[in-house]
Amino acid sequence: MKKADFIITELDKLFPDAHCELVHQSNFELLIAVVLSAQTTDERVNSVTPVLFRKYSDARKLSKAKLSDVEKIIKPIGLYHNKAINIIKIAEKLVSDFDGDVPEKREELESLPGVGRKSANVVLNNCFEVPTFAVDTHVSRVSKRLGIADEEDEVNEIERKLMRFFPEDKWGKLHHQFIFFGRYKCKAKNPDCSDCPFKKICTYLA
């Protein structure tokens, strides 16, 4: 069995239902949650977004929000000042340029304040079913430990290698499975290697 097929098979056994753990009810909510998730956990983001989205349920409402009000709500997630500025600016741009809707094109998504390639990939994948492979810290770590990427590779190079390594129709699901594997098993510190199916190909154990 090819290495790529082996990884796909084993991750399907471990995490058949891997999914985006940022709680959201719309494309707008996911976009805002993704921006808020930078350098913090999904769990922490999920602790503040119910209040945020009750008050600002769409781009038009958030575009008119007072900065201090938004800061108060998202303060627990860290970097809240810059994030509050960004999400209000995002809402303003969505209203002025996209009639309040989240755009479907990468260039348009990346034109929004605080939205880089990784965030755009997450939105494209989850909102519009565009095949992407967003690389966060979990995906980066797992890719290197499984020998798909090299230790010195930057995010964009890891993404390119993953997209070459796996079939395009698997990228979306694998992105979530890599995150689940990195978050719950192949952790940065003290990974649970006891019954890991990837022991023979793992560089961490080499």
C-alpha cells in the first residue's frame, strides 16, 4: 500500500468524523471565528462567539459595532484589541464590497483585514467545498512527523507538499483529520505514541 493510502486509511479509522470545531451557523460566523482563532484555541473562541453572534449576527450589524463593545466580548481570547479592529473592518468591507456576503474567491477573501492564506483555505473548504489543505500548527507538526514535510519547511511549502502527496478529493477531510490527530493524539509535548498506527513512518520516534 502506498504511504498516502496508508495514512488516509488509518486516519479514517481514527477520526472518521473529523470536522471544523469552530461553532458557527453561517459563512459569516465561520469567517469571524477563524480570524478570532489566530494564536488561540477553538475552545476559547467558542466560549466568546455565542455572545458576539447574538449581538452581531451579520456583517451589517458588526460593521456598526463600537470597538469597545466588541473588545469587551472577545477579551478572553487574547490579542483582542487587534482582532476586534480586524473583525469590524472585515464586516465593513463585506458590506461595502460584497453586499454583506462572504466572497467565494480566494483573492477576495485574502483582501479582508486579518485574513491570510490559511484562514481563506478554511473558509473555502468549509463554506464552499473548495478543495484546500489549510496548514495550522497541528497540520504542520503532523506533516513533519509523518515525513511528508521537512523540519525546516515553511507553511506554504508544507501546503504544496501535502497537495502533491494526497489526492485532491481527500484534502478537505484530511485537513480536519490532521488537526484532530495533532490535537488529540500526536501532541507537541508528550504525544500518545502507545497505539499509534504510524510508528514505523514517524520521524518523532526515529
